[in-house]
Amino acid sequence: MPAPRPLDYVGDGPPTYAAAPTALPPADPDDLDDLVADTVLDGARYGACTLRAVSLRGDSARYRGEPRRDSLLTARFGTGEHALILVAMATGARATPGAHRAAAEACHWIGRAVGRSHPKLAADIRAARRGDLKSGLHRLTDRSLGKLRASAAEQGIEPEEYAATLRCLLLPADPECRTRVFFGVGAGGLFRLRDGEWQDIEPRVTEITGEPVVGFGSLPAETPEGDRLTMDLGITTPPSPYDPAPEPPREPFRFRASVARPGDTLLMCTGGLADPLRGEPELAAHLTGRWSDPEPPGLAEFLADAQVRVKGYADDRTAAAVWEA
């Protein structure tokens, strides 16, 4: 049965904004490197998988002439079967003037960190050393996002004004290795299309944080004298002038290493696609029909699929999908 044709939109009615870009973002003649293209499209085939990736401005940004807040990086580190493919995507903070720069910086910093560590990461993936991978990638992610906070300090702005979510996928080029590694910080989606059904496999916060560990921030069950601690009475301890000012709470680190099956399609995306995919069953059904074919779509077809619109969802969309042969 042939796949359904691409659609402009799904749902009860057409979105408010036009389907095609209208206004360009403002340009500074002395800083043209700051311009961001409306749409970026990429793809590759390595080992047992085929990659398609896209980042495009949402309807709202296209109408208002605002730059794309999402950033996309696809990179190969190494050669042959030892190569490692990284897909990184980031979304800058809403309603901040440097959102697109923060997103691009987040992708570049994690790209540098992964690139410099790729031999060890590739070996850990092939050997299924999950614990080493999780701790190592957590460290690289913290360092990369720490660079953003340092950049905010250099610019004299608050850290939350120059921040970004960050979501990454590592794909080994070795055809014998079907381990796919996701990691990142912040909102978005991780989905798997298997046997004609979408599975939401985004790591949950409860999976990430776990229970408090005694000796690492949690209260002990009882005092050395045997008195049990049953509640926090809510009495505030006065701040010490010798303690550093507390930092704002940070998003938890998310990690998942999974083994792909032939016929799977793995989708990682920012909130601009994850939200309508979770909220509009018709979009999920349409993409099921489009992406269940074992033959991956071409770049133009993938772009058409990724930009099927849903009324009420007008944010930038960035998505990377991996088809397993």
C-alpha cells in the first residue's frame, strides 16, 4: 500500500499563519554571521541506519520576522567503522534577544566535547558500558552548558537569558553495533516507531533523579543516638555570609541507551514537534503512515513530513529521524 501523500496541516482547521516564510529577520551589515537560515536540512547513511535531520522556523517566527531559536548540528568524528555520528539540537530561551546564538553555542560546545572524546565514546558504545557512557556524557553536557553560563556572565546578563535546551543522539558507524545513545537537558521528545506504533521513550524525570542517596544530600534515617527523623519542620536556616550565592535550579540530565531493531524508526526532536506529536493524534497517525515504509524518505520528502502543521503549535521545529535497515 503506498504511503499517504504529504499534507500541509492536520487537525480541525488550518493554522493562523501562512504555510511559507513571510518576513526575514533583521540583518546587521556589520554582523552578517549572526544571520540564521529559515531551514536547514541534512542526511547521511552509515552502517545499518539512515539519518534525516531538519531544523525550520515555526509559523510564528516566520510571520514576525524573528530568527530561528532552534539550532541543529550533524557531525561525523573518526573514519570507517570506528566513526561516531553526532546529532545535536538546541532551543534558545523564549523572548530573549540572543536565543539563536545561545542555541548555536550549545550545539558547538557539545560538538567539540564529543569530537575530542569520540574514540572513548565509540568504544564504550560498542562494549555496552552504559555506566561509563552516562557519567561521561553527563560531564561533557555540564561543561558545555557551563560555557553558556560563562558567556552570559561575560555579556553582563542573567544566566537564564542566555540558556538553551540541548538534545543529542550518538550513532556508531559500525554496522554490527545497533546501540543508539540519547542524552541531553531540557524539554523535547524521543520517540520510536516500531511495528506501526509510536512509543514515547523520553526518559522521565523520575527515571533520571532516582531516590536520595544517604551521604549525598539526603537526610539519614536516624541520628547516631537512635532518634528517627520523620519530617522537615520548614525552619529556614539563615544564609551564611561565607557560602556562595545559590545557583538557580538546573534541568536534570536525561540519558537512554537502547538497541535498535531492523525496521525501527527513532525520532529525536525539540518541543516544536514533540508537543503536537503528543497532542494531536492525527499528526502521529499521518507520520506513522509516512515513515513505516522500510525505505527512508528523501531529504525533500522528510522536510515535507516534518513541517506538517497543527493549529495552536507555531514554534520552531527541529527533528532527527533514524531508519534501521
